Amino acid sequence: NAGVTQTPKFQVLKTGQSMTLQCAQDMNHNSMYWYRQDPGMGLRLIYYSASEGTTDKGEVPNGYNVSRLNKREFSLRLESAAPSQTSVYFCASSEGWGGVGVDTQYFGPGTRLTVL
Amino acid sequence: RKEVEQDPGPFNVPEGATVAFNCTYSNSASQSFFWYRQDCRKEPKLLMSVYSSGNEDGRFTAQLNRASQYISLLIRDSKLSDSATYLCVVTGQAGTALIFGKGTTLSVSS
């Protein structure tokens, strides 16, 4: 099992460019999440999907959109990148469904994004 | 008061030392508590869940004090490989999110 995979690992964008971060999990998990991690800020939830076909906003959703393509895949899109979106982005999944639950979240290796 | 607060450290200890990390949380309705470990430039990984009665996993002991809204992690006989950032994690309001603390950095030296 690969667990949670993310592509790309690194990306540099110019302000105003768009891009999609891809995430896939092979653990048959129901819930998937996108976080960003900034120095001194800790991990903050951007969006989550408690089950296939549903998505909900987290703490910092502005400037992002998500798509739960199927049970395995959950993508994060930046329509018009801004320097404030420079961060490390982590995707995670958990077995539970119906909410950001109490079970273990498994994280992908992260995408390091720089917006110039 | 921030939702989850941790002493950022760094904690610099020699091999074999015992070290304790503390964490306080603001939401008295939180039901689930965890410690995650994050190595430099890596993803967070679950270290252990924290149960009301306290729990132990090898050299690691976690305690929860609901009255004081306080969680602790004790590491005994520190190893070089314990060097990492330790994240305190609790469920947020209405149980709808996991709230991560900013982490406590541990450096174990020989």
C-alpha cells in the first residue's frame, strides 16, 4: 500500500497562475482532508470531504476549491495564486465518515508551494 | 485563549533523559485527544491517542486532565531518534475538526 500520495512534491508559481494539487489514497478511507502548514501557525484545515460526493469548508478555505473526484481522490485547486498561499500543503485521509472524526488521520508527504 | 497551546521549545536533552511536554486546550467539549509526531520536512504521523485514564506505549506515556483541560506527554529514556516536533491535537468545536497545536520541538543529543 502506498497510503496517501500527493503530486507534485514541489511547485513554484507566479502570482495569478492557477494549479491543482492532487491527492490519492489506497486505504479505502471515507474521509479526506486538505491542510496547510505555515511556520509558527501549525496545521490549518482548508477543506474536507467526509464522504464521496460531499465537501465542506475548514478554517481557511478562501482562495481554494476542492473536488472529491471519487472515493480515492481529492484535489485542491488554486484559481489565482497569491504570495500568501506560499505554504506546505498536506492531504490526509481517515477511515471514518460523516464528519471530521475522531479516528487516525494519515498524511501524505506534502507539496511545497511557493508563489512569487 | 488559543484553542490548543503548546510550549514551542526547543527542548534540548541528552540521550537517556526523561522529558515532558504539556498542552492546554480551550474547548471543554473536546472528546478526542492525540499526540502526533512530525520529523523535519516530513508529514505528521500519529504517535498515540490520549485516553481519560492515561495510557502508555513503551517509553511514551500520555495523560489527560479534563478538569484542567490539560494533556501531557512523557518520554522516558530519550533516544536520538526521538528528535522531532510533537503536535498536540484535539477535536474542535462540535467535534467537527481536529485542531493542531503548533508543536513542541525536541532535540536529543549524544
